[in-house]
Amino acid sequence: MLAMPSRAIAPLQRVLVLALLAPALLLATLAAFPALVIIPFLSDGTNRTVSLLRAHAAYASALLTGSRSR
């Protein structure tokens, strides 16, 4: 088996991490879409919607930050 330097593996690792985690993030966003459409019309819905959007932004940020090279 050929030994690959860690520099050659790092881009592949980032691609694999994104390939595995991006569908999960997409699924979570699609599952939350009906809530984002309905919740604003409920009592205290604006606060709930903002917190849901912040959570999704944090997930996306963690996904993109975790895929960066170090």
C-alpha cells in the first residue's frame, strides 16, 4: 500500500466530511421549512422562528468551519 502524505489526504478528508454532513444539514433544513412558514403566525412565533434560524446558522457554520484545513 502506498503511503500518502497528510497534505494529500487533507483535501479528500474535507470533501468527505462535507459529503457526509451536508445531506444531514439539508434534511434538517427541509424538515424545519414548514415550521418556519407556520410558526411566525402563532403567539410568540417570531422569537421561536429567530431561535430556529440561529440554530440552523450555527449548524451550517460548524459544518463549514469543521471542513477547513488547519
